[in-house]
Amino acid sequence: MGKVFKFTLEQCFKSKTYRSALILMVIFGLLYGPLTYFIALKSYESVEKIMAQKGYEGKAVIMNYSDYPLDEADIKDIDIEGGLPDFSIVDCKGQNLDKEALSKDVTNDEVLYVITSEGYTVNIDAVTSKDTEIDSAGVTGFQAVLSNVITENLYDTIGFNPEDRELIQTGLNLESTVTEEKYDEIQGHEISSRQYSTLSNAVTIIVFLIITLSSSYIFTSVTEEKLSKLAETIILSVRPLALLTGKILAMLLYTVIMLGATFAAAKVSSLLIKFIPGYNSELALASGSAFNLSGLSASGIPGIIIFVLCLLIAIASFGVFAGVLAATISKEEDMQSGMGSLTIVMLVGYLVGLYLTDSKVCNLIGAFVPPVSYFRLATGYISGRIGIVEAILGIGIQVIILIALCLIAAKTYHKFLLSGNTKSGIKSIISMIKEK
């Protein structure tokens, strides 16, 4: 087994495909932070630019049809970029509004601001001529000035004190409104729903990449050895199960190296990005540019151990399944269908795991139902969605399945390698198991 392990590991690093995969993952780790940060920064700057209070050189006619008074004294002392336009306020309360008629009289050096209200809702529309000479940033900038002034006047009218205003401007997250039962349930959660969603999606994607790489290599390796009749020679000196185990262990080490290199690169990236001039730590956190899995440590050492256990069991389980499935292939044209069966099982676990919501039922599904549990059990425990008892039971189910796969491999793998069976895939495995 040791020789097979060493040979397989060497072949991984000699293969252009797997070397490229390792290099690409490292590049991804290095570039993910800066790319997401700068994309978020551009979006932030665009929104900031739109929302900025600016003025312009020109005229502004403010037609106030709303129920809330607006005085020139509220505006004239405001200091903004570009300066205030030459404005005038017309009190139109109670008059009929005809925007089409008003817009006909707007010249190219002025903007008509029409203020209307319905209850406590105030709208400000800016009307310009078709051949306006005024920059759009100035139009929206002065519109923001009017909005802020009217909002402050509205607060005064209602009688809000500074504390009330701060609460309103902070905003209320209605999505966080929960029932008493739900509130009691989330008290044991180590991390919030948003953090849980980010962490579980990241772990799901990483686990999927790892088992896809390892399983596809084992499948291809076993298939090539069987079709070239090399397997018949190898098993004279190496036991069939030892041959398969050596491949799985080698791929396990390769994927651990790749994962470690990726996270090391991401860590370097998150450290270097802090030296960018004008670095905004809050923006970096919101954009996820740090690409850290710090949530993995939310439950301490036990959570990390469970994560590693689930990852090892997933690699081993899919590796054994891929090896047995590949051993049923007797013709090159059957390779695609065999690989398709393997991919379908992985995709079911991946997609269901990716789209499970943060609810009690879904968290239990993620803990107890393979192949979904390979992707979601660890994050369920780390985040406090399931307890240690549920985690142990879920891992127990995974271990039972792994043992069952090993027993199937022990009974069928040697026979498949030496046989020229006409049927391939899962049906062939079931038929072989039924044989006494």
C-alpha cells in the first residue's frame, strides 16, 4: 500500500491537470480578496456619488405642493460641493399639479423641482429641459439636499427627538422578526444566520471541489489500469483493496496540501490588502474579500475536529465508491456513463446542501441524510444549529455507510478488476452483491 500511495502522490504532482489545479487554487486565494474588494469599492463609490449632496451653476425653481413648509432659510446656509444654485421656492399647496404644463416652461439652465406628499411620504421629482446644460450629478445632488431638509422638517413636525431620529435612520430589519419559539431556538446559535449562510456555502463549495478532484482521479486511474490490463499484473504483488486504499490516501494528502496552500494564499491576500491606500475594513468585511473561514472556530476545537472528520469520511466514501464504480468499466465508451453516476451522487449532496435554508428541519436533514451530511453536518454543529449528540449520530451514519462501501469493495473490487463484465455502473455492482 505504501508504494501505491507514493506512486499515486507522485503522479498527481507530475500531472499537468492536477498541478494546474493546485496553481489555480493558489492564484484564486491570492486574487479573491483584492478582486472582491475593488468590485465592492467601485459599487460603493458609485452609490456614494449618486447620493452625494452637490450643487450646480444655474437656476432651481422649487414647486412645493406638499403639506410641509419649506423656507429659503433652511437651504441658503448649506455648504455643498459646487455651490447652491440660484433657487426660489413657490408655495403651491392646495393647487392642482400639471407636470406636463410645467415642464414646457423649463429652460436649459434651470431645473424644476416638484415636491408632493401623501401622508408622511414626500416625493421630489426633478424636471429638466431636453437640451439642459446642467450636469445630472448636480441635479441629483441638489435633490438630495432638498430631501434632507424636508426630512428634518418632517421630524420636527412629528416631534421626534435626536434618539428617535437615530433609530429611524439606523433602520429596522423586519426579516429578523421571529416568534417566541424561533427566538428560543436561535439562542444556542454560535453565529448569526447571515454568517451561517456564508460559512455553510463556503464549506459546501470547498468540500465539493475536494471530493470531485479526488474521486475523478481515482475513477480515471482505476479505469486506465483495468482497460490496459495493468491491474492484472499489479494485483499479483498488491492486494486489490490495498491498491485502492493507497490511491485514496494519496489523494487525501494531495487535497489537504491544495486546501492548505489555498488558505495560506488567502491569508496572505487578506493581510496585503490592508496596505491599500484608503483601505476600508468595514467594506472589506461586507464584501467578504477577506475570504476567511473564521466561523469554523466558533465552537472551538470540537468543531474543527468534526469538520476534519466529515471531510476525511467524505473523501474516503466517494473514493471507495469511485474505485468500485470504475472497476466495473470494461470498455472506454462506458467511462462517461460510469462517471455520470458518480457525478450525480455528488451533485445531489452539493446542490441540496447549498440550498438548504436555516431552519430546524433543514439543519437535521443536513446532519443525518447522506450525501447531504458530508457537506452540511460540520457547519451545522459549528454554528450551534445542531448539538454534539446530533453531530455524533450524523457522523455515525456516515461511518456506517463508509463501512458498507468497504464491505462492498471487499466483495466486488477484485472480481471486477479481473472480469470482462458486459454490464457497467451501479447495476453491475448490485448484481455482483447479489451473487453468493
